[in-house]
Amino acid sequence: MILSLTPSGHLVMINQDGSGLDAAVSTPFRSEPILKAFATSQAAGIMALAGGKSASDWPPAWLFWRDFGTRYLLLLCQIQPTSKILEPLPHPDSSTLAQLTLNIPPMPGAEYGTPVVFAAIWSDLNRWVLNAIAHNQEGLSGFLHLYAPLWKQVGRVCFHLAENKNDPEYPFAFMATYIPRLGKNARAQHLPLSQALAEYAGANNREALLRLLEPVHEASKSCDWVNELLESCDIYHPLAWTPEEAYPFLKDVSALEGSGLVVRLPDWWKKRPRPRVQVAIGSNVGESFSANALLDFRIQLTLDGSDLTQQEIAALTTAGEGLAFLRGQWVEVDGDKLSQALEQWRRVESEAEGGGLSFVEGMRLLAGARRDLSGNDPMLDETGWAFVEAGDQLRDMLAGLREPARLAAVQAGSDLLATLRPYQQTGLNWLWFLSELGLGACLADDMGLGKTIQVISLLLAQRGRPGKNVPSLLVLPASLLSNWKSELARFAPSLTVVCLHSSETERSQLERISANPELELSSVDAVLTTYGMLQRQEWIRKLEWNLIVLDEAQAIKNAGTQQARAVKTLSGRARIALTGTPVENRLSDLWSLFDFICPGLLGTAPRFKKFVSSLESSEPPSYAPLRSLVQPYILRRLKSDRSVISDLPDKVEMAAWCGLSKAQARLYALAVKELTDALKEQQESGMKRRGLILSFLMRFKQICNHPGQSLGDGDYAEERSGKFMRLRELAEEIASRQEKVLIFTQFREMTGPIANFLTTLFGRPGLVLHGGTPVSERKKLVDHFQHEDGPPYFVLSLKAGGSGLNLTAASHVIHFDRWWNPAVENQATDRAFRIGQKKNVMVHKFVCKGTVEEKIDAMITAKAGLATELLEGAEMLLTEMDDEALLKLVALDLEKAGI
């Protein structure tokens, strides 16, 4: 079972084995009661996590959401247990909600964990809990007994600590009270604990008294001073305390609350004031700052941001542990820890090469990690004895990384034949800013938000940049070469672009470039190539580039592959990765990606693994240092975020280009030869010739789909089909976003193999509907798919599922093979794009390059406005061609078709 946060901000439990998922993201764990609770609602699930006993081997995501529920229960248990009517518990404050977004562990959908989502889940908890309490005869007590037995209390005891400013010798006062009932305005009514003795004794109710004092006795087990108060009976009287007596109380607040006691403290302790070692990094970075610059740093002992005097420092570092009255306020002091912190940072200062820190070291320290990434340092957190902050100049620079909307606008110029949306302009500004600093960037916008146009704009803006004119390199999956080439020609025709791939460029030109790349590319703005070509052509890896851009950068997620190693040998001024996959949720993927865009930031792979282990073993586990370290270099905007964009096109259609495997190419070439021979032998025209052509067109379609379909051999291995390989690329991104997809095929026999393949990619089964599906079952399938936590994909035969169904849960539609009749295809697409659809729909039409599919797609596109001409579909048009034109149309272009 794996916890997942959906795009709409709901926490769900997925019952799957975790195959295909990074272990650190979603280690599967089985607990039937928790699974049943989540099947009821997310609130019931969170309460099941928080209300029972946790296991030491629970996955990090389970522990995080247990802590979220525990935070709620801590507030809930401060209320009179017999209450039936309660007010909603207040949300955590904004800083706590922001901290939750940093602390959330890697898990499916972690990127959706925003302060707004956490607040909404808290509100949902309120609704569910208050409703459950209202329907429980015993009120809150009964609710806690049913859902959180470890939290049940009868009455509440409260420990108070207050200042007594009139007595310098005993400046604190302690008192224990209990809450027998709620007073006016539903506020807790406190009575001295001694009165409980009289009240319960008078009622001859010893059992109730024992229940009332149960939390006190529990606290005495871990707090010696509580045990002493009980034994002396001083707990029943107000006490005047010295600072030495008050300090153990303040230190044990968590233990007291964990025992079930309510604790009231002076307001100043909420901030836990203490002198701390302040380390300011980058106060003087200079205007020519780059990623290779050394960062200055300053060490000083401060209180509330003000430097302490040498006399104060000397007194504090020799003081013991406790409270001290300093500059008009009580502060926590610990001379040993202050001295250790000062010594640690002075050692860093002496070890720093050239009197400064490298940019990578500075970023690690600012994120709360150690300089060498050996772990997160407990002395650097918000309640520790030291803290690191960016100096004024570095802070201004980092603000541009964390708040891209603040950056100055970069102009792509009039050569850009498009108008950027505001968020795309922000993306351009951000990419420019990082590349000018020599820093890497990961643009991780949702599919459909225009990562391509943002990079094209950056390429245009780069042309006016001073310095040596060298081309930028774009490394792409082979299936995206045509997309990039056409988008560059459409939006930036003034850019000089060369495509280093035989499917787009003559071999003679490729040979000239390979022989003398500096000369041949001297006037080129951008070079397109594939991951495969990069491995085969050593000269590409030796050349110095301007920008190096990876599209579908998850292609290098496996650091040990030749593909990933080849990419990381590239040399350029700045590196950019484009991906629609939330890489932060798979830690091995994250390391490999950052090893490309920001080499060294996450250390070596073994060092990174130890760093993550230290985060997971910290108490409590927190991924905040890691998220803080990588977030400045990742820009992600979601289609679901209306603050980003509210007017996306409702339906975006695009060709999804596919190559042919060697097996497909052989079968296709053989079919072309057999058609040629058959046409020569077939002298008659009319119906026989038309039937012959239609049968071969069907055969070409089957070959393009998969040799397993064409040959009928049942072998549907992925590597035998370019379409299956392209389907993996799309499906993995869709799965990572927890979105849903419809896949249409006109062949009933393909629905099963496609569904089986998708099951391995999504980690759980989907749905299939074809002509053989009973009509009575169809509504059940549709309803199942429409449910938010229902199956992630639905494979449909075009005729059976092309009309009459409402499938608006899908964000994507894939036409695996083409009917070659726009009206039929549009009707199928409209299963997702219809009344009730609240999401934008991406339509992907699979087309095999270098085959009849590409040429017919071009015909349909050219005649898209002539609906009557295509009423019968393109296939019928083909039967009217003469032999020469027909054979030219179906001919195989091996250069284009190769994967």
C-alpha cells in the first residue's frame, strides 16, 4: 500500500506492490485497518495513522502523515473530553504550513503538497472529526476511545509556568490545575489541582481521581522533577521557583504534552530565545558573481539579530545550562553548546580555501546540510545554537531563484513569432538568470504549458549576448526531433538550426560537420541531436557549447547507463533540463539529474545516499535540507494552478512521432515489395484493386503498431515496437503526475497487449472496453474510471468506445493507431473533452515516421478544413491513386523511420 497525494490535493492509499517506484518514495507496507480507513475518506485514514501505534518500519510518507494527524490530536486533546459540540480547530500558522511543504518526504504527488493543500486537508479533518464527535454518545471522549485510544483522557491537568517580576530571587511561579468543564465562551475553566482532591473525595470517586492524575504519573516516569513534586505533594500547591528550577520544566514541555498534560508557558518561550552563532554567507559577492566564485562568510554571536559584546560572549560561553536574564529578557543559555558551535564555525573558516566557501558549499550550508553533505546538522536548525543565512547581496541573488516573478524581464525580440504568456515570460527570465550565473536549471512545467517555446525564446535572447558565438546543443529523444524542428521553424525562423540525425539531415552534410564541426557550425545558433547520436559521435562530447538543453531529461535518471554518462561529459556555459516528471520524488533520479545540471551540489552518489539516510534517521525525519537545497534550481508550474494560467486551450492536439524497430522495418519493406508485385500482377481496376490496396493499408497499420499484431505470434515485447517505446515515454510522465489517459485503437486484438504493457508502467491495472464488452458492464467501467482513485488508464477500441461515453476524468487522449478519418477521431477524443470537463485535454496522435502513416497524416493536416473531401476517410482517397503515386506514398524512408 502506497500513500499518494492526488493533483486535486486528496490523500489516498493505493493498494499496489510499488513495482517501478523508487523505494525511498513509496516503500510498500500492508495494514488492512489503515487501508479500510482510507477507503472511507482521507480524514479517516489520517486518523487511523495518528490514532494507533506506529511501527518502526513504517515508510517515511506514513510517518509524515501520522505526524500531521498527531499535530491535530494534540490540539483536540486540549478540549474537555465529554464535549459533543466543538468549534473547528484552528489551522496551523502560515510558517508551519510552509515548513510542511519542505518536510514532506518523497512520495507520489509530493509536489502537490502546498500550504493551501495542507490547510484544506486540515479543514477536511475538522469536518470529519466534528461530525464523528457529534454522532458519538460520549462526545470527544468516546471519539478518542474509538479512533485514538492512546489519546483518551478523563479530565485534563494543566501545568502553568509564569513570570513573577516582583521577586528577583524567585522570578518564576509554578501551578498545577485541572479542567473539570468548559466555562463561558467554551473556554477551559481551570481549578487548582488540590481542589480535585476535595471534589473527587467528596464524591467518593477514587477511580475518577486516578484517571485525572494518570497523565501526571505518566510524566513522572520521564521527568524527575515531576516525580519529586508528586512524592512531596508540592504539586498541589503554587510554588515560587528560581531560574534553575524553572528551566527543567521548559526543557520537558514535549514530554509533558506527550503524557497528555496541557502546558501553559510565558509567551516569550514560544520563540525560545537564545544567543546563537550567526553565520552570514555572501555579504560581498560583487557584480561579476558566478557559480565559480568564492563566498565570503562572517561569524558572530547574536541575540535576536543583534551582535553581542565580547564581554557578553565571554560570560555566555562560560555559563552552564539554564536561563539567564540578558538585555531585559529571559533567554536560554548553554555555554558548552555555544562554545562548540563557535569552535565548529571557526574550524570551517580555517579550512576554507582562499578565505571563502565554494558556491556549492554555501548552498549546502544555507539549506541546513553540512558543508561536505555528510548529514543535516542539528546545530543549524531553527531551534539550534547556530544558524546560517545569506548575506545581503547573496540574498538578493537567491531571491531571483526562489521568486522568479521578481526577475527583470528578458526580451526575446521581434524575431519571436509568438506572444509569451506571463508565466512563460517568467520562465524565460528565470532560465536567463540562471544561465548567466552559470548555474543549472530544471524547467519542470506540466506537459502542455510550453517548455519548448520558453527555450526557443531563450535561444533568441542569447543571440544578443556578448562573448564568443558558439551554438547551443539540444539533446532529445528521437521521437521529438520533428516536433522541435517544426516549432523552431514556426516560432523562430531566423534561428539557424542544424539537426544531427540522419532522419532530418543528408548524410553528406552530417559527414562534413563531423569532419570539421567548428567551421561547419560557426554560424549556427542551435544544434539538435538525440541521446543515441550523442553516444555514437564522440566529437559532439568534445565540442564546447553555449547552452546544453536536455528534453525529456528523465532519460538520464539511471546514472549508470551509457546514455547518462555520455550526457554528463558535455561541456557548456550552462545546463538546462526539461522534464514533466516530478523528479524530487525519486531520489536516485534526482541525484542523476542534478549531477548533470549542478555537478557536485548533491555530492557523489555514495555521499548522497549517506546524506539521505541521515535525514531519514533524524528525529523526527525531515527532508527539508534536501528540498531546500534543490528547490532553487527547479521551476514547476501546474496546469491545475489557476494562479498560473486560467485560459489554456481546452484541447491541445499534437503528433507523437514514433520510429520503427528493425523487425518492423523488415516487415514493412517486405509488405511494400509484395504490394508492388501484386499491383503489377493485378491488371484489373475497380473493386478488386480497391480491396487489394485496403488490405495492404491495414497490414501497414498493423506493422506500425507491433510485429506481434502483424505476425500474430503473440510476442508483444516493447523493444519490437517503436509505438510501444513512445507509449512508455508518455505513460511514465502521465503516471508521475497521477493523471489519467484514454488510449484508442481501432483493433480489438491490440487492447489487451496495450493494457498489459500499461499495467507495468502505472504499477496497477486499468480498464479495457471493446465490442465484446457486455453493454451492462460499460457503465460500471465508466463509473470506475471516473472516480478519482479509480484506474489510471482506459484502453478502448475506437468503434466501441468512440461515442456515447463520458470519460472526463482523463487529462490525456492517445490515438495509438489512426482511423484516418478526422470526424471519427474527434468523436473519440470528445469522450474526454465534453461537458463536465474541468481539465485541459492533451491529444497525442501516434504517427510512425518514414511510413505511410506520416504521409497520410500530412494529407489530413493539409486538408483539415475540407471536411467533405475526407468524409469517407483518407483510405478511400488512396485507392483512387495510380500505382506510381500509391507506391511512392507507402514507400519506406529508412533514415526517418530509424529509432
